[in-house]
Amino acid sequence: MTLRKISTAVLLLLALSLLPFLAAENGFSGEKQGESFSINGVVRSNEGLPLENARVNLREAADFVITDKQGRFTIPFKNPNQRLFQWDIIAGKEGYLSSGAKYGPGSGSLNITLQAIPKFDSPDYQAKNQDSSFGINGFVRSKKGLPLENARVRIRATEDFVTTDKEGRFTVPLKNPSQRLFQWIITAGKEGYLNSGARYVPGKEVLFITLQEIPNFDSPDYQMVITSPAGPFPDNRGVKLQTDCGNCHTTHLWEWGTSKMGKTTQNKKVLKAYEQFIKEKSVVQQNTCADCHAPIAALQAPGQTDYGRAVNENFNLSKGIECDFCHKIKDVEVSNSPGVQSIKMSRLSAGNSFFEYGPYDDVVAMPMLASYNPIYTKSEFCSSCHQDAIKQPAGFSWDYEAVYPGAARFPLYEKGQVIPNQWTYQEWLEWQESLPETDEDKGRQCQDCHMNWTKEMLPYYRYIVSGAVKNSASERSPETIFPHKFEGASPKRLKGSARLFVDSNMVDDILEVSVGVTNVNAGHRLPTGEHTRNMILLVTAEDEDGNPLEFIDGSLVPDWGGSGEEEGDYGSMPGKGYARVTADENGTLNVPVWRAKRIASDNRIKAKETDESFYRFQLPSNAIEDAPVYVTATLIYRKDFRDGGDTSSGAGEDIVMQEKTIEAGNGGL
């Protein structure tokens, strides 16, 4: 452990006096703005002697002051409002362990004691004590003084943690006995409570950490923080642009801004589909597009919000799903009701601070009032917008088990009384249920793939904050950081999601071909999402001059792959199509899901499974004389059907996921 790390290992207790949450301004407006204010104190050694030239500063502040010969310091404040807050005052001096004191409203002169580092080196210290162990002991209690069981306790920003027992007791192990000479920030977090912490200093026997319970209510009048406005705010909303999220989380904000999550109101395809839906929807169907794509607007009227107005008149305020919206989600009820209909919000004001939920139990840095919430690392969180179905009138049902055998054991199919729409969560759930406990993919969540690191992001960053704030933050393992790119069906990810295997065999004058398509990296069916997303497998056989071999029989691409003569029309060609195909009451295929009365077929490839198809071609007369013949298999991804239904809008951009060519008779590839 270096002196640099020693100097940064200091306590940060939460300023809980900022609560209750709804006391937004705490009477600040009545202060005299011209008044000055300072924090005064003395820095001494553990022997009681004043320490000159010690550096003293507010924790996380760049500016510092120096103590005089009597160890005295004065930290000036120009804003008198700051007297109403609690502050961690940190002191450090070369040759001493850093330490600090807490200033609170009404505090007098502060006294900070620094412990001198022993001026010797003991080469055999580690060897003599290598079998020893040392733990930091303490209790976690509620603000009412009650013990809190199952609180997660750790040294801040480390990966290992312990949980408290029924009495709220914990022991954080330190296997290296030399660690007892250092100071450590010990943090505690528990679902439903604000994270907090305490500082361990050498010689301290027991720590006490108090967690404040989060009020169990939601404030609809809360003003959401908007970091990416879609345009001028409506006059009646009284909104001002805030950039607070980007002040500290610059990298995460940039990642989000470039992702589809940051542009949910900018998707022209969704807006076009919505306009069609409004013209065709039945009187019993809900207006749910905004529930996912414009959730800030939809919070006002879940299931009834006009998505067109939310976008065109900027009632959503933001271009996408804001940071403050996601991190105010307290819980998600997995259901077929999309977006804001399935979530429970905690829109709570914290004065000049920010209350947010998240996946970390050790974030204890003002002005963030953070609360550990395990839902943020679970697929259930994603289900709010990636699991929904079109509800049908009472008494309606379709033969869903004919398409999805064994589906009756899953509640989300609702006994065939709904038409699957966004079904990705259910697909993931079925995959997870099929895995044995020993499988390495058991327990893998959506976030593990869609909020993970990619090679293009090297070098991986090690902080969850950016800019000047990073200088006072704790370094973390990249494995504990979740990039906010939310990468989905991008060309790069699609190209790594499937694998082709092509094999052939020559029998007399017939070329027999088999093609396998394996879903290798998607934890759901491939493709997934809207029912219009599809894959096309093309299989061709040619002689050495590029002349196609005559196709005899085998699988064919459906008409929805394109039945015309234009480039990209692959219908009736050797190959296969993979899609979830809807049908209305008249049997018309690929109708919009809001008009569908059943799923006619669904042959999309399940996670880690392989689909195999077979083909036969007529060999040319000279093939027996060792003239080479080549077989090529190409797997293409499309967002829309090319032909064959009202949802067709042209193939758009074809994304080649995989392509392989083999020489017939020389083995598979």
C-alpha cells in the first residue's frame, strides 16, 4: 500500500441531514447572499503537537489550505447556504496517515489528529504473521436503532463483501495483518435504504453504520432531470435543462447519448408504426407505444398517452429514456403490461442532492444519495420494455401450444389470451429454465451481454465517475462497471451471434448439402424483438466458372423474403427463413401484431440450439473428372419482411451475419 493510497483512504459519511426528501430547498432562499463563512480548526499529531504545513480540504474539493505553525486552518465559504450541510474535512501531511473530521451545522472549531507512520521497516513482519487474520468488526443499524440483517458490507470499491447477521453484526476480513495500520472506508448498503459508511482507523475496535430507510412513496410532481432535450420545453411544464448527471458521469452520459436508449423518441419507424396503429386499433386496445418509447410523458397516463404528441410536442422532454428516469425505478413487476405500467417509481426530491437507485452498495459520495437495488443487475429490470403482449377480448384464446409446445407452464402466455409482441424476456426465461445448475450460462442476465465491455472500448476505464471528480473517487475493477451503450442488434453484435456449418456429399450425379445455423451468443431466440425482424439463409452451389447448379429439392426461402425480381428478392430460392409469423382471423400472414389473432409459426432459433436444413443439386457432367464445385451459405438479418404482409416496408439494409464457402467433397466447414 503506497502513501498515495493511504492519503485517499478516508471516510465519507452521508449527509443524512439533507432529508426528509421533499424538503427541496430547506429555506435556503432566506439567507443573505453577501455573507461570508468559514470552517476553522487545528491539526495535531497523535502526541498533541501542532502540525505545520498540513494540507486541509473539503473531501472531493480541488482547493486546499495549509496549516500555520500552530496547526490552525481556515476553509472559506462564499455561499452561506453551505453552513447548513455536513462536510468531511480531510487533512494530510507527508509521514502521517491521513485523517479527518466532520463539520455539521453549529459545529465549533474542528480538531484533526494525524498518526505518524513508524520510521522503520520490518522485513520479517509479513513472514512472522502470515497465518494471522484480522477483521474489521461492526454493526449496521437503522436510524431507529434497530439491527439490519443481510446488509452488504465491504471496503469501498472492492469486489468482496460480507452480509450482516440478525443482530446487524459484520466482520470484514483483512487477511494481511499489515492492513491494520491503514484507514479504510467501510460501506454498507441494503435494499430500501440509503447507502452509508464509516471510517476504520487503527485501534478502532467496533464500527457503527446507520442506514436511513427510503420513504415508501412516489411523488408525481417530481421534476425529472433532463440531460438530452428533444427541443424547446412546453410552456406549461416549467422545465429547465439540467446537466448534473454529466458533471460526474460524463462517460456514461456519452455512451447513453449514442445508444438507442438515448434516442427512443427519434425512431421514425416506431412513429410510422404508431400512426398506422392509431388508425387501426380497436376500442379495447391500449395506447402503449409511449409507455416504453416516451416514458416520462407516459407516467402521466400509462396506457393512454398519445405517442405522436409526446414526440412532436415534446411532452417527453427528452430524446430518450433519461438517466434520472431509469435510476428512479424502485421495482419491476414482470408482466405483459409494457413500460411504465409494470414499474414502481420512487420520484423523491433530496434538496440540493440527488437520490438515485443503482447496482452499487458502496456509493457514498455527496451530492449523490444512492441506494443499492439488486433489480438493476437482473433481467427482470429489462422485462419492463422487452416483455409485452397484445391483450385480447374476454373469452378469446388461440392454440398457443401448437406453436410453443410446453408453454402452458409459463404464466406469461396467459393461456393463449394474449398475442406475444416483445417476447425477449420470456425467451430468456425459457432458456434459463432449460439449463442445469452446473452450466456456465446459468444465471446469466441481460446486462451481462448488453452492458458489457467490447474490444473497441479498450483501454477499459476503472471509475464510474469522470472529470475532476475522479481524482477523489475509488478505482474499481472493470468487471464491476456497466458501460451504458446498451448494444443490441448492431452489425458487429449480429455477426458474432450465429455460426454456420456447411457440409456436402457427392452421390453419383447428385450434390447433397446440409447447413446448420447455431445461435451461439444470444440468450434468447435469434432474431428477437419485433415480429418483423427475420433472418434469411441462402444456399447456392456453383461450378468453377460461377455457373449455378440446378436445384433439385430442399428447403426454400418463404415469399416474405421477397417474391419479385429485384435485387434482394430471395423468395423461393434455396435456403430458409427464420421469423415469428403473425396471422389475422382470415389467415393473412405477417399482419401488424395489433391485428393478429394468432402466431401462425415461429421457427426462430432458441439460445444455444442449432437448426439444420438440407438441399440437393444436380452436379455438372464434368464434376466426376475432378472439376471443383463450390457451396456457399449466407445468413442475412433484416428488420422488416421484404414481402408478404401489411408490415412489409422493404428489406432496408441487409446485414450479413455469417457467410461460408466450401469446395464440395472436401469436408465441412
